[in-house]
Amino acid sequence: MKILFVGAMDCEIDYIKSQMSNVETKVCDPFVFYLGNLNNKNIILVKSGIGKVMSGLLIGIAKANFTFDVVINIGIAGGVSPLRSGDIVIGKNYAYGDVDLTPGGFGYEFGQMAQCPRYFKSDLDIKSLIDNSECIIGDMCTCDSFTTSIDFVNKVNKEYYPDLNFVCFDMESAAFAQSCYFLQIPFIAIRSISDIIGNDNQQEEYKSNEINSSIEVNKFILKLLNNIK
């Protein structure tokens, strides 16, 4: 199995990159891909950049230039209480919190992108390899914004997606999931919580935890690789 690991920022991939061996680089503008070995597995590692557009662009360029079996998005995210900073979250479903085609009368629900399912599901085979005692499995919501409003979180959870349970909010996971859905590539996102949405000191919490939370999710990935045959 060859895995494409994608993080949006340098800090989200730096630790894994430092642990890789036999590393080769390939530049596919504007992205730099690192090809090598990690825990006796062949992997490709890349930084996508932040946001939904960069996520879709990255998956398209990766697919055109490389062969891989699964995409794993790694990084950090804002968590919903009672989660705490440092918790590891595995995405079960991925949805948009800022897509709204309902006024057009096309029959779509809030959050549903045109010609897409209402939300995107994770790859169950990868999820089955994870020790649930070390992580939280929940739904992830993606917006092109740094989410700070607990009122917005509650509205998305209770009004827009009452059948889901969003435990964290980020800026890429649903876009990666949508891209992989169209290209029929198994996908899963694994995030470490860097800050708690709605806390009075949320921005300071994020700045303090950005590096450490990124390292923690990278270390979790190393454990996961040991379980993949």
C-alpha cells in the first residue's frame, strides 16, 4: 500500500518528514512532494496549502503525477467542547459548513455541494486499523474560515446536520474528501485539536498549541503505520 499524506501547513508535516528515509523530492508546481519510506511503508508526503481550493488543486495534481492507494489528511483543527487540546480525532463523515444552494430551488440541502452527496464518508478499512482508545471518532466540518463562534457550531450541529456530530472544524477535510470521492480514492482525515472553539483565549490557545498538536498527530500516524500490512 502506498499512502499519500497531506497537511495544509509545514508544521503539520515537518515531524513525519524528519522521520522518513530514502527521501526523494519531486516538484509539481506549486507543490513539493516527498517520496520515501516510513515504518517500512512507501509514502508520499506533501503540503497542500490552506483552504478548500488548495485542497482540490493538490489532489488533482497528485493524481496526475503519482500512484497511491489512499489519501490521509493530517493536521490540526478547532475542537468542540468537551474535547481538549491535544485530543486526536478521526473523521467519520466530512461536511461543509458554508455551502448553501438551498435558495436556488435545486433540491439540495444546506451544506450539500452540487452533484455531491450531502456529506462524504471516511474509508472504513483504514479506520478499522485504529485503536479507538487512543482517539475520538467523530464528524468534521469544513469552512473557509477560522471558526470561533460556538453559536455557529451549535447551529450547524443542531439545525443543519442534526444527524451528525461535529467534534471539530477545519478548512480542508471536506474538500479533500470531495476530491477523493470524485476520483474514487479512499480517504480519511486525522486531526489533533489545537484550540477549543468559543474559548475566550481561543486564538492564544491556537498559537500556543499549533506546533505541539501537529507533532502529536504526526506521532499518532507513526503508530497507525505499524498496523498497516
